[in-house]
Amino acid sequence: MFIDNLYSPTLIDPVISGSANKLYIVSGYASATFARRHLVELQKAKENFEINLIIGMPSAKNDHMAFLMLHNEFKGKFKGYYLQSQPPVHCKAYSWYQNDKPTVGYAGSANYSQYGFFSDQQLNQLTNDSPIEIKKLYDDLLRKSIYIPDHKLVLPESHRMPRVESVPPGEIEWEIPDIRVTISFLDKKGNLPELSGLNWGQRLSKRTNPRTGKISWDAREPNQAYLSLKSDSRKEGFLPEQAYTFSLITDDKQSFDCVVAQEGRKAIHSTNDNSEIGRYIRNRIGVPLGNKVTVEDLERYGRTDYTIEKIDDETFLLDFSQQ
């Protein structure tokens, strides 16, 4: 049995060592943001691998859109399924194969999630187990499961408080304490920052030639953006620790892999591409890509704020619906 450093020995090393290329997982709970981290790390190491996942416990499937994106982004490398029969399955089991040959298996208490493999908030263990028996369990459950892309999307019902206008400039409003908060895009003077937040990509980057010492200023990708956090919306316990990624699902059924970033936990960044949030906001409010976003653009759209709701520890809802 081992309880320390579960991640690499269980999920990475078999591929890097060349001893395995197919992983079959049965996990009571799983998170798309953790699966993406795993897939990205494996892809950096090897091209030939395959992750097969069955999620055994019933849930609202709030990160369904994020799982769909994984199927598109890692086509041929990731296949996920939801169990659709009773009783629910709370197992956490991992079986590695090299093509059709079983190599190593693990079972224990670690769900396929960040909190299963990394969190200091819970102690988990894994023990060597038969990869053949785990694969038999996987195959049996597969007949009772639905392929994630075939599942009908279920998003959490919005319970936004009726609002006539946005929250005051520079302020936040907790609609449900520690669960749902609305945050102004504007500063306390009512201005939208010109070189940060939604306009992060509008700034220039300083470059120093190491040979001559000459300084130049280069343009950045102009759509780079982040969601600014204010006041106690930054606190841990609402949003994850800075080292933890999470799925940000939007009210119009988009999904981003994100992380809390910057000193003082001041921002939500998209992890895959710093321009994802900026492109999304510009497309939604009708601002041409590459252009600066203004207060007038937000007012024309109908909101100068956004709402974040915690669905679970690794899934959050971005509500940017019009007033």
C-alpha cells in the first residue's frame, strides 16, 4: 500500500517507462480538469496511449461540457462513460495494459480527480491489484454505461437573483455566501482597465536584447484576458488553491480549463490559452477580435459584471447572461 506521491507512479510512469499504453479506470467520481492535466502530461511524454474512464456514481454531471471538449481535443486518446445502472459504483481502480497484455493494476480510495491524487485535505491510498480483474470489472460496467458524447447535456439550473442593473463599480455581491458571487468588471471609479482584465492583451511586452542591451516593446496577442477577482471573492474555500485547475462552465454551454492566478489571487486565467476568455467575452458582447473592450461595450451588452457559482470543488459556473 502507498499513500504518498500517488499520481506519477499510478498514472504517468507506466507510459513513460514503455511498459503500458492503455489505461482502464473505474472511478466513483472524476473531474474533467484533472483528466485534462493527465492527458496533457502523457501527450508530452508519448504519442501512443489511450485513457478509458467509467464514472460510477450518479451526479449532476456539471462538467459534462468539459468532458465533451476532452473527447474532441484528445480524439482517439480519451473515452469516457457514465454508468447508467444500479447500484452505483464507488470503486477506484486503475488497470494498465500494453496493447492486449495486462501489466499492472491499482485499487484503493483515490478518485480520478485532483482531490483524489493531490489534496492535503484528504488522505488516500492505493494498493497493487490484478489488472485482469480490474479490466473485467471495467468491461462488465461498460455494458451498463453510456458514452459521454451520447449523454444529454445537464447544466445546473440558474438561480440568479432578479437584477435591474449591475453591481456598483469595483464591488462584489454574494448572492449565496461562499457559493455564488457577482463581481464588477469595473474599478471603483467606473472605468474598465485598459491594460489588464479583459484588456490584458492590449499591453506591450518589454524585451531586452541580451547582446546589445537594447530595449524594445512587442505587441502581445490582443485578445488575452482574465477575469479580475475583487474583495473576498479571492478567498480559498470558494475558489480552489492556486495550484489547482478547475472547469469553468458558462451559461451558454461553453467550457474553459482555468486556474486562480497572480499574487494575491487576483485573477482567473484560462490554462490552455490566455486568449480563450478574451475571445469568448468579445464574441459574446459583439466586439471584434483584437479590439479593446470598453465600458460602453459592456453597457451596450447589458452587464458590467459577471457571476461565478461553485458547483463542486473542481467545477464552477460562469453566468454572463444579459440582464
